[in-house]
Amino acid sequence: MLNPNSINLNFYQSAKEDNELLNEAGAFYLQAIENADGVPFQLIFGQEIGEGYYPNNGGGMKDLLGISPGDLTEKTFYDLVEEIIPLTPDIPSNLYVARELFKEGHLKSYKADLRIKTPQGKGKWIRESLLPLKDKLNNNKVIGAFGIFYDITHLKNNYSSHHDSEDSQKLKASFLRNVSHEIRTPLHAIVGISSLIGDPGQPPEQLEEFKDILVKSSDHLLEVITNIIEMSKIEAGLINVCNEPINVTYLLNDIFNQFIKSAKSKSINLKLELPESEELIILKTDKIKLTQILQNIIGNALKFSQGGEVVFGIEKLDNNAVFFVSDDGPGIHDDHQEKIFDSFYQVENSITHHDGGIGLGLSISKAYIEILGGRISLSSKPGKGSCFRFSLPI
């Protein structure tokens, strides 16, 4: 017969191990934010506005603000600020008023661009994003904030020096909002779960659900950061190509198996079409980049489709392998088709808007295809779906 004390001991040991894993994951995400040029911090409010302090700061705080972490207080930070541009209409432009509303719980989040001058006299623009830190033992009273600083000086300088068009400004602002959202969303999950997974009162099935959320949040954040890094490497010309012979049939079948489960979850009929000839298509190219191209395009087709079919495959045309991905999704208007491969571009005011993302997948795919010696094209009509085709030399 099982010993109940043994069961409890095993359960507490499991919860302890889960908590240790979560702490390691939390440290990873803080490092990931810093690798993405963000500076994470924690602010604890004082009795009065301006009397708070920063107990935990990212390693880049001194470089960003020109103040050593041990000398940084809420007051010294306020003294740096010269101008505030709120990014949502509910946020006041007065820093003290905004902090008071945030502290009283009237603002669920805070996001603004701040023009500062460091103690060394250097002018900078930073973006401050805050989420409330609450005391669960005191009626969820807001006692501080979790936040991230981003240095956006180069973006502001680019706007003024190059006189970007209104569309370009909106595009970059949208990108920054999306990046902030896409990074913050999985971090919300991590922060929320951290207060629950170590609780010995949680049943095993609840812990399994927490682990599932942790894995999904990890994958999503890793994808966002990877895309940002890859786009930066592409623009800097630092992409290396490693060509090798590839059995395309095997590769496409592997990709089909990767996506079939998510397709079924959306009632989408995912189909793989291969040439009728039994001749194997051997392509000498970069397998990793070809895989990412197909994953980006097929992933978009599934994301933006509500039922119907998504069909992908390959055709042999002269000395080229022609890949195609078609869907029954909302389609893309002619006005957007030339811009759809631009970095950070997303079709607004459509069914796709709520599906998230930062608008880099297609631009990365196009860059990879051209690096591998190919070309990509799109045919689409609103309400009729889309078909992407790209060719690579055999």
C-alpha cells in the first residue's frame, strides 16, 4: 500500500523542481530581453511619488542612463526626463500624474517615449514600458512595477534626419508596439506562473498545464527574438550559406508532419502535392534556410486561414525547383502586395490583424530566397486566398 507521506513528499519535490526550472527560465528571459537591447528593471514605490527605488536592474542600465544601479532612484530618474510622449490616449503627459494614476491602479499598463539628458549631458530617447507589481496579501495593492527600457535614440534621429514619410513613421511605430507586445505577452505568462507553480497546493494536472504554457511562451519569445536577430544579420550582410544535397521529398514530408496537428486544430485541410513522377528531386542548397522559408510561408497561411485548404508542394520547371503555398484565407489587396515583403509590414484593418507577429517572416524569407539564387512571387485576391511561389536553381 502506498504511503500518503511518500506521495506528499514526491509531490513537494516535483513542485520544488518545477519552481527551480521556472527560476532558470525567468533568468533566461531577462537575458533574452538584454540580448534584444532591452534593459529590464523592477521599481518599488515609496510613500510619495518620486521616493521609490530600483532593487533589480538589467546590466545595461548604467550605459543607458549614465547612472550606476546603486545610485538610481525614482527621483534621480525623474530629474533626467525632459519630454514625455505617451503612446496610448489614457496616459497623461505629466510624469507625476501618470505615476499617481498607475500607483492607484487606474492604469493597467504604462508606455511612453521619454527624451532624457544623462548626467554626462548626453541627450537620448528611451521607451519605458511598465506593468504593475501587486501585493497579493494586501488586496492586490500596487506597490511597484516591472518594466523595460529601450534605447530608441537611433530611431528618433532617423526620423528627423531622413524625413521619413508618414507611412514609414507609422510602420516603425507599429513595429515597436508589436515587438513590445510580442515580448511582453510571454513574459506576462512567466511572471504569472511564477507565483503559482511553487505553491504546494497545486494539483499535478494544474502543474502540467503550467508547464505547457511555459513551453509555448518560450517558443513564441524565442521566435520573436530569433527573427529580429536574423533580420539584423541580413541587413548587415552577415548571412552565411551552407549548401548541401537535399532530398526535397523527404524535407517536404517532414514539414507536413510539423504542421498537420495545428492545421487540424483549426479545421484546415493541409495537403502536400508532389510531382507524379517518382523521380527524386535533389536540390543543392542551404537546408536550414529552405526549411525556415517554408515554415514561415506555410505558418502564415495556417495563421491567417479560417478553415478551407492550405496546399503546398513542388514542381520541376526547366532547371528550377518551384515551391508553392496556396491557401483559402482572406487574400491580399493589390495595394498591399508590393509591400508585403517589406520589413515590419503587416496588412492592417483585416482579419489578420489580431493574429500577432512583428512582420518579419516574409521579409526574411524573401531575403533568404534571393541569397540562395531564387525569386519569390505572390498572386492573391481579397476573399479568394493567396498563392506564394518561389524558385531555386537545381
